[in-house]
Amino acid sequence: MKTSITLTSLALFGVVAGIYWYMQPLESPVSEPVAPETGEDFLANQTEGDIVLMQLQDSAKKQTITLERIRSEWFLKYPVFYPADPMMAEGLASAIRLSRKARRLVPEKGWAEYGLERPSLKIGIRQSRSARRRYLYLGDLSPVSPHVYARWDREGEYFLVDQDLKKAFDRSVYSLRQKRVFRTPLAGVAKIRVRTRLGEEYELALQKDRWVWMEPVELLGAPVDPQTAEEIFRHIQALYVKEFLDDETLWPETLGLSPWGPRVQVSPQSGLAEVIDLGSEVKDRDAVYAQRQGEPALLLISREHIQRLFEIAKTARQKAPEAVSL
């Protein structure tokens, strides 16, 4: 799961780089370009953070996805509300910013000939400095080059963009959601607490640049083996959402979720702790029902990773030295 997500993110940024190199004058079967109009002006002097809303309207899939930046963080606003994958969202915003470099051309035929009368993909964009929303239309593939026709709403000119830009916006809701279970950067973690299905509780805390046991109480203050701490971090970092359960008829209680059941808690050096409650196992899918505390979304995460995390904590506790004074 982690590898596929990383590859997807790298591919998206590769698309952005390719778009940048493409934005040089191209030979075209249509007329010479005219002066750029409001679409380019709309994106003029764009910097990271200026785009605060992107709406993807895919007529072929009959799907609309809305992303919005709220206080420097990207969220899906429609069809569900959930944190967005920051690399994916910012990669799409960067691709839009680079599109302004394409030269404008005057059409020789009607918009239908370019797939721009009823475009298969519309991208709505709003900036922080304006409440106005503009739409970028992406149409058919050019017959003479690996590019697609594009234009801005209410403009009489079109331009060509790399076909990979259109592919970059061909996204599912799942692909744009934040799939990390824990979002605290590992460098900022100060405490980890685990409660197993048997009710065993283990807690590690960072004290004076070393990890020590806080629970069980008989190990209070005993040092945690650095390799054990690293392995615990690795499994926490590897926890990704396998599936989002958006069925409104599901209730946490019916999935075995309870604040008194198994859970994993990650506390940052400052700010609120991240807590995920764990429910019943779905063995035929190697999954466990889960829910982040304070969020309504019901999740499926890797059963194997959770079991391994519990095993590491239990083994480390058995091998831990006697408690020492703090």
C-alpha cells in the first residue's frame, strides 16, 4: 500500500515537471497565437498557497470532487469531508499554475471540434484573493501531438497542454484522501501508547533524547531498546487506510469499536494526541475496522500491521531490563 501511494505521488510530480518543459512554442495546425486574455491574468503571479479551491467535474464518470485549502491544509469537501493527501492536492495545484505558460491560439472551427463545447473534464479554481471561480476546460486529444485541447471559460482562444495533465486530474475520491492513519511526523512524536485486544497496555515516552517505558508500571523509567523503538515507529508509519467505509448505515458499535477496546495513541511534542480505536477483524480481507478519535469516518486498516505492532510491544516488554530511577 505504502509503495503504491509513494509511486503515485512521484508520478504526479513527474507530470508537473513534464508540463513545465512542454510549455515552449509548439507547431500547430491552427492559426498564430493572439495576446493572452483573462485566463492567464487569473493565474498571474501565482505562488504556492494562492489556489484555495479546486473542483474536478468529470462528465464521463459523472463525478464531481471538490478540494479546498483551509488554513494551509487541503481537505476534500465533496462528496465527503476528509483531509486530502497533501502531496496529491498540491501537485494538482502546481499543474494548474504551470498551464498559464501555454501559448494561446484562435480556433478555426467550432468548440465541438476540439472537445471543448461539452468538455469531458472541467476544473473549477478559486484563489485566496478573489471569490470569483474560473473553469479550465480540457477537451480532446490533438491528432498531431500528445497534447489535449484546453481553454478557459468565457474566452475565445484555446491552447494545448500535455496529455499527462489531463491524466493527472483523472482521480478517484480514494486517491485524493489522506491515507496515513497517523499524521504526526515521526520526528515530532513524544509518546506512543498501545492497548492490545487482551487489555495489555504499553507506553513509551521520549525523555532527554531517549525512549523509556512508562507502562507497564514495573518498567517505569527503564530504557527502550533503540532497535525496538525504531521498529515500532516503522509499523506506525506503515499504517495506511485500506478502505474508507462511507456507508451511513454502519455504526461503530456494530463493528466492535469502543473507547475501551484495543487502540493505538500517538502524542506529539505539542498539540493533541492522535488516537485510533480498533474493532473487529475482517480476516478474509486481512483488515481491522478502525476509527480515528474525533472523526466520523470508519476505516479498514491492515490486520497484519496491527498484530505485528502488538507483538513487538509484548516482546520488547519481556526483554526489557528492570526499572531504573528517573
